[in-house]
Amino acid sequence: MKKNWNNGKAGADLTTFKKLSNLILAFALAFAACESNTSHEGHALEEKTVYTCPMHPEILRDAPGTCPICGMDLVKKENDLANPVTGLDSNGILLKPTNQYVLSSTTTIRPERKSLSDSLEVSGFLTYDARQLKAVSARYGGRIERLYVRFPFQSVKKGERLLDIYSPDLASAQQDLIFLKENDAQNTTLIANARRRLSLLGLTDRQILELESNRKPFLSLPVFSPYAGLLVESPGAAPAGIMPGTGMNGAKTGQSFSPPPSAATPTAELSLKEGMYVQPGQRLFSLQSLATVWAILEFSPSNVQSLKVGQAVELRIESFVEPVCGKINYIEPLYGSGSKNLRARVYLPNPGGRLKPGTLLTASVQALSRSALWIPATAALDLGKTTVVFVKTAGGFQSRKISTGYRSGPLLEVVSGLSPNEEIAENGQLLMDSEGFVKAN
């Protein structure tokens, strides 16, 4: 009986062992299959490489190449599993399409409404007063017998003798008067007409009386200067390219400045020579007075709106220690030829001729007080036809078009498109897809 019982227990243990073995084997097979699937999926993820454009992340390719938009070489895209995120990028800021939101870590400011009075610093130069340019013309035609002036810009006093002219017409008119005085002295009407003709030709009353007394005609008659000033031969020679209304080559907004072209040098010769003939009414010389001079100031287009006749100006002139004070007397209605700047004139008295035309200067102009909405100029991004700022929103920064006006130093006036309660990026140069942003805006 004991032997049978042991045989039964051994059979039961064997059966249990077989069941446990089968169960362990099943678990082992299942685990191996799971590991195989996981490894296969991992290898598949590692083997699948995606290429993208650094500037256009929407471009995805499974092989190297170039971007169809900008032509840049495609680079490998980082595996998202290696740097998992939960709805946010690595900076923790939500990125949306570039035509709506732009990623930025810049500080923000609010537009400020206030009255601003600014001082403008501009460049300029001294030039002749065009109102003081006088002409000396020939009242009769003839040959120049003698010149008493020799070079341009020679100083001439009023009543000074300039030249002598021999005129056949004038000699004939003198002979007519002498003939009447000798042969028909009682004919007062003809004698009066002869005197009047000589007076119209340029003879003075004293010269006519001397002619009647001596009965000898003047072979050549002097031409005296009716004005005082510097001698120039033509209207364009006095300011020579720096007369108001002519443009300055190379002048720009932002106050880069080109000095005025120089006039004819004082050592140059006159075109009129002894022995030359002149015609009646021909302009012989021009006389430019230096009793007053003009200070020509150049303003960029952004500063034109702040100009007004009568504004106080402080001029710092080369070689002068103390500044010269004045006011804007005239604003030219047109921009100069070849220049983007507008010119204003300051009329300056010049006792003793201390102020020399052609001298460079800088001017400080007190601009008009201006009440407006102001933002830093760095906050605005100029896209050519439009100007945008980046307004702070719950998810980032949104680009918005604005209209701008006057610029005062580092501040820019906002005409429309923005309110004082909104926050904007202090620096408009944000991280963005440049090409996509410009196209969208």
C-alpha cells in the first residue's frame, strides 16, 4: 500500500512541473516577441531620416537636396523623440505662422502720448545775397579803349572808373551838338534835343557843358560804377553753383553734406579785353554787395514738417568762436536739383565783410512743439511700402501695420494703427522667417 501512495505523489508532482514549465515558456516567448517588435520599431525610426530647410521648416524631404524656395541645402531634421516637448518649443513660446506671430525674447514698451520739442542739427554754408547783385551795362556800343579793372572779385567802390569806350555813334552825336552851337545857336529846340540825346547815351551834365565850352568831342568816354561791391562778369559767376535753387550733388537725409562748388578764382582773367567791341545794352559786369549774406541750411524730408519762417537759429560758423544768431527768413518751395534736401535761408548782416561766402557751418534749429503718440524708432520695421510693429498678445507677438510721421531723434511719431494701451516689442528685429514674413505683409 505504501509503494502505491509514493507513486501517486510522484505523478502529481511531475504534472505540476510540466504545467509550470509550459507557463514559463509561454511568458518567455511572449516577452521575446515584444522585445523584437520594440527593437524593430526603434530601428525603423532610427533608419528613417528626414531632411528640411533651416529657413523653411515646412519643406520636408526623405533625401538630401536643396530648398525649392530659397535654394539652401537641406539638413537632417532632429528626431522629435530625442527632445520631446508637450505642445511648446524649446524656448517655451508658442510658434504660429509667420504672418501672424513671431518668436521673440525682446522687452516690451507702451507707446507714450506727449508733447515733444526737439532741436534739429543741420549743415549749411554761406553764400551771396542774390538781392544785392547789380548789373553794369553798356549804354552805347563801341571799342574798349582802356580797362581799369583786371580780375574777378575785385572790390569796386561806387563812382569808380571801370573802363573807357570809344563810340562812333557817341562821337557823331557830339559833333551834331557842336555844329548847332556854332551854326544855329538860336535854335534852342534842336540844341535841347541834341543835349537830351547825349544824356541818354550816357554823358553827364558836366560832360555836356564841357563839350559845349571846349567844342571838342570826347574820343572815348569813361564808364563809372553806379554801385559798390565785388566785380563779377555774369550773373552765374557770383555764386557760381551755390546760388539758391541749384542742387548740391551728393547731399542726403541723415545730414551727409557736400561743400558748395567754388566760384571763379580771384586770379582768373576777365573775358573783356582792351580792344574788344561791345554792343549797346550789353552787360559788362555784375557787382555783388557783401553788406548782407545768406546762410543756406539743408533739411532732410523727415524734418520739413517742423520748419516755419521765423524760427530761431544758432549758427556755428567755421573760424568763428562765438555762434551767430538769426532766424529762418525764407523756406524754398522746391527741392534742389539732384538733392533730396529742402533748403531754408537765414539773412545775416555782414558789417566789415567778415562773413565769407563759401564758408561751411552747422546750425541748431529749435523745432516746433509737437503733441503726438511716440514710440522708439527701433520698434518699427520699415518694409518699404509699409511700416510694422509687433504687438504683444497672449501667444507671442503679432505684426501690425502702422502709419508714421515725424521723427525726433530716437523717437518716431505714430499717426495711426496703435493705441497707448498696447504693448509692442522694443526692438523690431525679431526672430522670424524673413522671406515668408515680407510676403505675408
